[in-house]
Amino acid sequence: MPSEIEVIRSPRRHRTVQARVVGEKVVVRIPARMTVAEEEKAVAEIVAKLRRKTTSTRTSDEQLLARAGQLNRELLDARAVIGSIRWVSNQTTRWGSCSVATGDIRITDRLRHVPDYVLDAVILHELVHTFIPGHGQDFWGYADRAPRAERAKGYLEAYQRFG
């Protein structure tokens, strides 16, 4: 994680603060109206969050891609076309999403600490969407190939309610 931080004040930004790694530095965008004290606090918090996100102990995006590739080969006969797969923090109502056109898969970071079989079921579900867009009988024929698929569905249902 780069140590150089560039702060950009934006008059168009009203409440949100955003940070991302660009080359060899962290670029943080903040509302232009923030005081110096608010800026210091916001930048410290968002950089810490970005550090936690990029140094997660669970698995990196690269490991996620390797796992998706293995599941695709072992359970889907390499039918899925994976554009990319990565963790995201902005999905609060779904476990994953898939862009059928590009094969880009996003997995909510709320699943970083679930058992492997649960994560595998979610990854497989999104992989199947790369070649079957709906949730029909054909879709579930492939998605239910995940090891312990029914148990994973139950886990996710309970996690949604109580997690």
C-alpha cells in the first residue's frame, strides 16, 4: 500500500469521501467545504479502511480469481467466462453480482469470513450467470453443483437475518 496521499477537494462532492490507489499513491477525494480538522479525520478513516481492504487476511482478489477458475474447471466444465472477480464493499443487499456481457463478478466483502463452502456456492452461482442469465431450471442444474449447496443456501439465509 503506497504511503503518499493526495487529497483532492471537490466542489461537486457534498458528503462522501472516496479513496483509491492510483499508481504509487492513494488519491482521496473529499467535499471542498470540509474544515481542516474534518479533512484530517476523514482522510485518516478512509485510508485505514482502504488499508484493511487491501490487506485482508481472508483472501485477495487474485486468490478469488484462482478459486473461481478452479470451480469453473471442476464443476462447470470450464463453461464460465470470467472477465474479472473481486471483493466489493458497496453491495449490502446481495451476495454477489455478475455482468453477463463482460463476465465481471463482484462478491460482497461481507462474505470474507464465511466458511469456504458458502463462498464457493456464491462464486459458483455468479459463474453460472456468465452463461445462463436467469434463475431457471438449467441455471440451478449448474449452480447446485457446488459442494454442500443446500447447506450454503441455509447458511446465507440465516446470515442475512441474523448476521
